[in-house]
Amino acid sequence: MTEQMESPHVVVLGGGLAGVACAHTLGDEGVQVTLVDRNDYHQFQPLLYQVATSQLPAEDIARPHKTIFREHPTVHVRTAEVERIDADNLALTLTDGDRIAGTHLVVAAGARPEYFGVPGAAAHAFPLYSVADAERLRRHLQSTIHTAPDAPGALDVVVVGGGPTGVEITGALTELMAALLATERISEPGTVTLVDRGETLLSAFSRKSHKYAHKRLTQRGAKPRLGTGVAAVHADRVEFDDGSTIRTRTVIWGGGEAAASVVGTATGLTTGRGGRIDVLPDLTVDKHPHVYAIGDVANIPAHDGSILPQLGSVAQQSGAWAAGNILREVRGEKAEPFHYKDKGIMAMIGRNAAVAEVGRHRHQVEGPVAFAAWLGVHAMLLSGAHSRTDAFMTWAWNYFDRDHAATVEWSGEPERIAWGDETADVPHIRINVVPRGDGT
């Protein structure tokens, strides 16, 4: 047994799934927490593609932090930009000059797009890693449809990255094109090309899932282009490493992610793959027993020695586990290694089309059963931000059950999830700011 700690004050950098889970767990126990995030809201990233394609308003997946912690009086939210992480002194320096220090520091700053040095990608591609990203892309698509829908190639889209993000946005875009065509808003749908250097879509999934995703997207009109890398991105075209070119005004980047840029300001923290912070099995940083790194900002070791993937379930569970270890320390107990409960991997390919691999042996399921798995996992992830997950489940089942393309009313509002929140609980989404991660 170790000596108990009195009056802990935990500083949490980042209000995404990991940071909110950590602050929630500590707040439930009456621990003093200061949560710092550049945005005043928590964003639910798994539904970004729905915002980008006008199937959900941005406000539905962005909930104010102060609303989330309304019943947690010991959790204080500070909306601010962070200039520097001081791991040695368990402190954050803000861009306005303020300094926040505590007895523990939890880094949950999230991720940013990784362009791998591709010329023009950062300037011309649309990433899809934040609510602001999704809303920016939605407005771009809307503007293109209104101003030049019949210009050659104006509606053609290139999606970079064949993982879940790329597959989900591609499926949603093909539905959007079909809806616009059916409602005579366009005379000819744009071509959606999904590009990946690998030879399969959803490479982390089984061969059966690879084939299912490829078949369903192709049936919906998408054009997977595998074994091809992007050489350069321009305002009006994409160049590939085989010398070919596609003319397009819309390149969506889902080709990888790295740790939030604020991690580069920290001293004494060891970083590894993706610029992420390497952590010990108990989620602390080597030589910094009171510093934790969780979620997408961390390289979290699995029991077999591999690194856990950047998934929402990993982020949420690591946040709660870090809080649990802090509470153990407060009680004078020993910290425990993080044990991840694998919920499986899944992707939505469109209405009535989803794929999931669940269980220890990754049993592959499709269609409604896969969607039920997707729904359960996402409802669980949302539970930290919304108490009424039944509203999400009702909306999602209605979405999935429709066998026709959604009618997109550009002059109106997308169908909302009936959260029942107070009208004053509105996030301040700034789409003119280039996001750099959840907490930077």
C-alpha cells in the first residue's frame, strides 16, 4: 500500500471521447477536474460523414461541455487554446498567458489529419476529423451543387483512404448523388472514386468484409481504385503515382491521422508512431507517473505487445481507466494495467448496408445484424455525452430502415435526433478555424 494523496486536482487536456470519459469518472467521485479544450463542445466523430452529407445537422453531434458536466460541480471547463504542455510540472500554458497546474495531467488532445507530405493535400483536400471539417465539407458540396452542377467533373469526388472513414463517406456520397438525381436537383450524378494504396478496402477487416464493402459500394456507383497512391492534390485535380489524373474540385482526406500538434510542444514525453505519446501499460508516461496519455493521442500497448487502434471505444475505455488509476492512487492502491474490452470493428456502407466483425474470433456479419452491432457500440459511446441514447437509437433505426435514398432539402434542415436538450445548449462551431485535434 502506498501513502494516500489528499485533494487531487486533475488537469485534462481535450474534451473528446477520452477526455470526457476521464472527467466523468473523476467527477462522479467528487474529484476536482479542470478540462481544457479549444472548443466549447464534445464532438461525436463516428457520425461526421452524416453531417458532411446533410443527413444530420452539426449541432446534433456536438454537445457543449458545460451541458455534459452540468451535474458534476467539481468538473470545471475552460475553453482555451493551449500553447505548451509542461509534463514535468503537470501544467498547461494557454495562449492567453494563463497557466493551469494540478496534481495529475491527462493528455487527451485527440488527432489531426496526416497528409504524409503529399503536395497540396493540406491546402486543397477536405479532412474529416472534426465537426468543423464536416460542416466545411457540407457547405462546399452545397455550393458546388448550387453554382455549377453541370460543369464537367464539378460533382466528381475523390475520397482518399479505404478505411472505415473513407468507406462510410463514400457510401453516403453515392446516396446523396442518387437523392439529388431523383429529386431533379442535378441532371447527372458525380462519380465518387475511392482511392487507397492497399489492395483491399477495410484492410483491418476479414477478406469476406473486403469483398462485401467493395461489392456494395460498386453497386451504388462508387469506383474503388486500389493499389494507387496520391502524388499531389490541386484545386481542380488529383495526380496519382501512376501518372494518371482525375479532375475534381472535391478531395476528401481519410488517409491517416497523427497526434494533435500540441503534443509537439511538450518536453520530456516520448513519442512514437504517428507522433503519438508512448505510454506504459497503466497509461502513464515513462518517468512521469502522474502524467497520462489516452485516446487518439497515445500509442496504447495491447496485451500481445501490439498498439491498439485509434477507435472510439479505445478512447472512451482508456479515459475511464486512467481516471480509475488516479482514484486508486488517491486511495493508496496500486495502478492497474489497461485492459481493453474489444467491441469489434464495424463500418456503415450506407442504408441497409453495414459490416461488423464481433467477438474474440471476429465473426463477420452483414446487413441488419451488423447495423445492430454498430448501433449498440455507438449508443454506448454516446452515453457519456447524452443521457437519452434512446433518441439516437430511434433516429438510427429509422435511418437504417428506409430503403430509399434520403431526399436532401438544401433550403431546409436535415432530420434531427430528438435529444430533448434545452435550446440554449448550442455549441459554438467555428468552421473558419483549421482543427488540429480535440484539445489544441
